[in-house]
Amino acid sequence: MSLATLLNDNQDSPALAPHDRARLSQLFKRLSERTEMFLGYPVAKDFACQDLSHFLSLPLNNLGDPFAPSTYQVDTREFEREVLEFAARLLRAEEHNWWGYVTNGGSEGNLYGLYLARELFPKAMVYFSEATHYSVSKNLHLLGMPHIMIRAQKSGEIDYEDLRETLRLHRDQVPILFANIGTTMTEGMDDLVKVRQIFKEMAIAESYIHCDAALCGFIAPFLNPRPAFDFADGADRISISGHKFIGSPIPCGLVLAKKRHVERIARSIAYIGNLDTTISGSRNGLTPLILWTAIRRLGEEGFRERVQLSLSLADYACRSLREIGVDAWRNPNALTVVFPSPSAKVRSKWQLASAEGASHLLTLPNVTREQIDHFVADVAAGH
Ligand SMILES: *Cc1c(COP(=O)(O)O)cnc(C)c1O
């Protein structure tokens, strides 16, 4: 069947009534306007869908494990595997010793990382810093895992002394560290080399590190110096969002793990008569294509340029705010600029996330200098 026939067939379905169509037009106009005033969330808005929109007419479903054969053949799992291969190379996973899948978002990857950790070490204790994303407490509650919150430094990075002291009190339990590779408010990063060193000093034989790299998974590999955050640095599992730095218009993400961990869990499930390696049954077949398209368009060099552009915008935003007397700051090589919260009106106009008197803006590649100038002028005018 040709593409034209497919699209024509779809036009045989009942038409939308004119007033319903008008409502959709109004919604589209309002959302387009709100997209222009968007500095507070780490979401790129520059993904172009032109190569993919016709796939919406197909019942795509990437049911089950991306690496296992399936009878459901309207799938994009071949492309999903290529996306995972790209990420595995970037995150220095050991060849032939990794596994992963495209998730519905960073939170699902984090949930899965903790689930896997619990299956491997049922009696373990989870440690995470107070700067950790809010979804993690909920996930730990869902999984019924004991956990301890560790202090964070002002940068958002974990307080290693507090971690060391707390570990000392729980030497009988395997530690699971939920590490942040870019915290939500300040983009602080925990250093896996320092964490592994602490484990070593304390003669901890078994441990597990999950990295929440929702924003920075596709940024950190291109930073200089390269942060200690990936498989070669000691991560056991990494979760990344696909709608943040890459800017998928549909929320998604990906998760990668060491293969032998997943094999252990798959075996334990096989024992009860099922081999099921992902959290959802039906899985989105469109989002792997979106990620694949972005990766093919950019290539590693394109990602590197995207990171450089974002960093120079962050530097520009930080300097511009400081020039009008705002006490703005950013972590080294961060896209996140933190400053005392401006008026409620400015926060709402620019959709700024705020906590404890601080707000932040993020300069993803679609942000322009004009938008930053406009925002800084609003802050200076106090409205
Ligand atoms: C955005 C974010 C998440 C959640 O990711 P989703 O893709 O929105 O589910 C988790 N952790 C951090 C640090 C984040 O910034």
C-alpha cells in the first residue's frame, strides 16, 4: 500500500465537527505561544517531525524486550536497538555486556534501575542525596526499599563526608547508591570515582550504583573535563530522558544496564513461567524513531556542537543577569543558571520552576539570545 493510499484511507474515518476543529486550533495557538516563553524546564523544542509524521497512521508497538524476537511485527525495535547502541558507546558500556530499552521517560528508567537493584540485593540500603528528583522517594516507596537521604552540597553534588559516615553505620547492608548526574535544580553531579573510592576504603565488597542522567546523559560525554559518571567510571545502570536535551516531542527516555544483571533477573522471572524484561508490556514504537532520527541527523559531532552552543548560552544568561545586579550562578559546564526567585509574574510568564527562594533557567539549544535579553529585561523591570 502506498503512503498516499494509507493517508487517504485515514481520511475515510469520521470527520471532526467544525467547532471541535476550532477548539484544536485554539489549543494549538495557545500552546505555540506558551512554547515561546519557556525557559524554566530542560526541554529542547527544536525537533522537526517531517520525516516521521506518516508513522502516526500505523499501530506501532514495541511489545516486550527489544532484543528478543516477537510475533508483533508492526514495530521499530531494530531502530530502538540502534539508539541503544549509540548510547551504549557514548556511555562506554562494555561491548556485548549491556542491555537496555527505550522507556516512557527518565522516571521509568530510574524505577527500573531500583527494581533491578532490589532483585539483585533484596536486603540492601539505598542512599541518595537530598537534591534528588522528587519521583525517587515515590519509587522507593512503591518498591518498599529501605533508604537514607544524604546531605547535598550547595552545588547539588552529594556530600561525600555524610555519605561516608552514614555508610559506616550500616556496614552489614549492601549499599545501593542512587547517583545524580545533573540534579533538577542546579545540575550538580555526583562523582562516581569518589564514591567508588569510599566503597573501597571501607572494604565494601558488593555495591550497586544507579545513575540518574535524565538531562545530562547526552551532555556529559561531550564535556571537558569529562565527568565521572558512566559505565567505565563504575555505573551499573544509567537512565536518560529523551525529551530533555534531544527534545523528543513525546516524553521518552532510555535505560542501559550491565547485561549480566538483567540475565539474573530474567532467570528469576523465568522461574515463575514468564520472561519479561521491561516494565510496561506494550511500548511506544514512535519514540525510538524520534530518538533515532535525532541521532542520525546530529551524529556525535552534532551533539558536541549542541552542547557547546548550550554552554555558551548559559554563560551569556548568567553574565547578563549578573550585569543587572542579580546574584546568578551556575555549576562549571552546566546549562542551568540559578538565581533568587524573581516576581511571581516573571516566574509565571517564563514558566520558571522555583524551590526554596531560588529559580533556575536552562539554556537548551533552542533558546535564543533574544529570549534571554527579553527575560533579563523583564527581571530588571520587576515585572
Ligand atoms: C527530569 C528529571 C527526572 C524525570 O525524568 P522524566 O523523563 O521527566 O520522567 C528525573 N531526574 C532528574 C534529575 C530530572 O531532571
